[in-house]
Amino acid sequence: MPSRRPRRRQGPHRELDLDRALGGRRSESGPDGDWTVQQVRGGAKEYRCPGCNQMIPAGAAHVVAWAADGLLGSQAALELRRHWHSACWTARGRRR
């Protein structure tokens, strides 16, 4: 009879669990600068993705990114943060 205990996650899934435990916030560096990035499950309003210029529907999971040197609590940082489709954020280096 198989065990009913859940399996321990290992590898990339374990990193994903740690990411969720920290609120999904992480730092990323790229040719376009240093960013603070946070996964969000979706909200009550729509946003326009700067990567593809299409709407992110209300309730859809997506990424919010802002310059790493801006503190999220400051008004300037709140105005400069952008909501991206997760795939658009990942592919931003390949876009014009």
C-alpha cells in the first residue's frame, strides 16, 4: 500500500515555495537595470502590459516590477511600478 505522506519537493519547485513564502518578491538584474519583481495573483482591475500593450484582465496572475533603487512605499516608486504579463516580463530583453 502506498504511503499517504506528501512527498518533499526538491529542485526548482522548492525555490518556488521559498519565493511564495517571501511574498513572491525578488530582485532581478538585466541589461535594462536592477528591478524588484513581485508575482501577484490578480486584482480587481485591469492593467495594460508595457511589453505587449495588451490588457491584463482583472483577476489574472501577473508580475509587478519597479526599479530596485526605488522604495516601494515612496510615492514615486508607486507611480513607476508596472504590471506585466509574466511571459512579457521574461521576454522583455528580446523586444525592441
